[in-house]
Amino acid sequence: MSIHKQQHLPESTGKASSRVWSRLPIAVAIVCLLAAAPALAKQQDRDDDSQRGRLRFCSDTANVQYAACGSEVLDDFFIATAICNNVSDADERRGCVADSRSESRESGALCREQRDARRELCAELGEDRYDPDFDPALFDSDFTNLTNPNPYYPLGIGDHREYVSGDETVIIDVLDKTKLIDGVTCIVVQDRVEEGGVVVEDTFDWFGQRKDGTVDYCGEISLNYESFAGDDPDEAELVHIEGSWKAGRDGAKSGTLFPGVPVVGDVYRLEWAPSNAEDAARVLSTSYGYGSDPELDEFVPPALAALLCGAGDCVVTGDFTPISPGDLERKYYARGIGFFLEVKPDSGEILQLVACNFDAKCSALPTP
């Protein structure tokens, strides 16, 4: 995820001095952040047994990422200067400067919120380095003959799922393809998002299956499209691949997509590519059935829960990310079906499974 933070110098050289001085506090703060980074790196070098107990690797990482965020603010400050200085119309130029100042303030505040959210996650996970064991010997390589398939995250080749949220449709297919990532064989899962029948996002996820039943998230390539009026023919244009990452590339590491044995209260990283992909999850329930918890029942379609959670054995997680502090999604998983519902408590939006092809219950799924 790229955060755009823009700040601009004045369009008039006559007022340059006062405006530059007004921005000095921002620049000084950023320089201080950058100056702190080498000290943090030096602190991490002191890794003998006598020092290790006093080091805070997770929090130090959050602090360095805060410095990086501030550096991006400064970088965008200079880029925005070039853009605004080349706007000919005086009114538009003033508007450009005003908008950039506002964006800069908001982005600086977001940097602080992200830092605080990362520190809060450290309090949950502990201060150890995040360095999961990604030994290929721990993973299956044959997805047609898994050692311990996860009942809540089945990865059967050919499995097809369709979800609906308003006018948005999400189509997920487990492909007969694998990708080798640092020696681990990962299954390729295609995740397409359509709006009005037009594909706006086409993602290829890479999942690893551990022999203990845990499903690992090993990366993704996310292609985002947009259509523009007047194009002939009307073809969606690739506009960005933000959020894409791969374990082993640029320091990214795999995450736990779904644990082999979920335990209420456990918190784990779903993915880790610093400042790009940092989703995490907390297990909220391993015995959910409609009516068992009023909070977890909120916005859940009763007929869907009755069909898939009648035995009171559904798993519910709360997914969140420090990159977007405060956002929360509750995700619901059924044995033999997998992920079937996403609820955003703040807005009441839901993403609901409406079709699948691998279980008898698929034919009985209720219509939203």
C-alpha cells in the first residue's frame, strides 16, 4: 500500500521565504525521524545473549517504519512542489498548494496512527523478530494428496466459490497450478472481483499447506483495473498492482492464513511485507452458531448461519491491519466449506457465499 503524502512550495518567489519557514517544523521532524533510524539499527546489532532480553525487535521495527513513512512525506513534498509550480492558472495553483498541505497533514497523522497500531500489535504478538520457519520439509508438495488438509480452509483443485456484496461479485477458483517459493510448493488461487460484470481486480494468491494443517499465505500478484469513458474499444486498463508481494522478495515473509488448530484469543500475522501487506487476525470463536453470541450475530444472515453453522462449530476471526488503523473485518469459516462470510461491523457491509461446487450444502445456499 502506497501512502501519498504531498506538500508544496509556494508559487510566488516573493513569498517563498515565509512559506518555506512555515514548513520547517515538518522537515525538522522528518529529519529527526531519519536520524533515529541508524540508532535503532545499531541497537538491533547488539544481539548477544546478555542483551537479547532487553531488545524490542517488534517495536523497533514499528519505529523504523514510522521513520520510513516520514521520509515518504518528505519525498512527496518535493514531487508536489514540481507539480504545483507548473500549474499556469493562479487560482488552480493556489488550490494545488492548499490541497497538498491538507494531504500532508493527513498523511503525517496516518503515519503516527500506523506506528501506534503496529506497537499495539507488538503488545499482542510479543517483541521477538517475525521470522517464521519456512522449511520446505514442513509443507506438502502434492495438493492431490495432502497430509492433513485444513477442514476450514479446503484447497481442493477445481474448487469454485462465488460471493456477492451489493453490486460486487467475487469469484474464487483453486487452479491446477503451483508456484515454487523458496522451495515451498504453493497452490495458485485466482480471486476475481467484478462490478457490473466488469473485472476490476484479478488476483493470483499463493497458498502453502503445512503438514500440521496450517495454511500459509505465501504472496500474491494483484492486478487492478479501471475503465475510462471514451476509450474505443472499451477495455479495462491496468492501473496498479499495489498490495502485491511474495515471500522471500524484498524482505517479505509468509503468514498464517488459517491455523491448523485455531485457539480463541490467538493473534497471528496473515502476511508480512513491511508497509505493503501487514494483515493480522485474532480468533474470536471456534464454536460459533447463530444465537450463541449477539455481537458475532450482528449482520449475519440467519439462514446462511443455520445452514453452515448448525453444529455450532464455525470459526470466526477478526481481521485487521496496522496500515489502515481501526478497520476491522469479521470472517466466518465453516467446516468443509471454508470462508463463507465477511462482515464489516462499522458499515454493516457483508460479503456472502452464494455458490460453490464441492459440497452438498452448496446447492442449498440462500440468496442474499
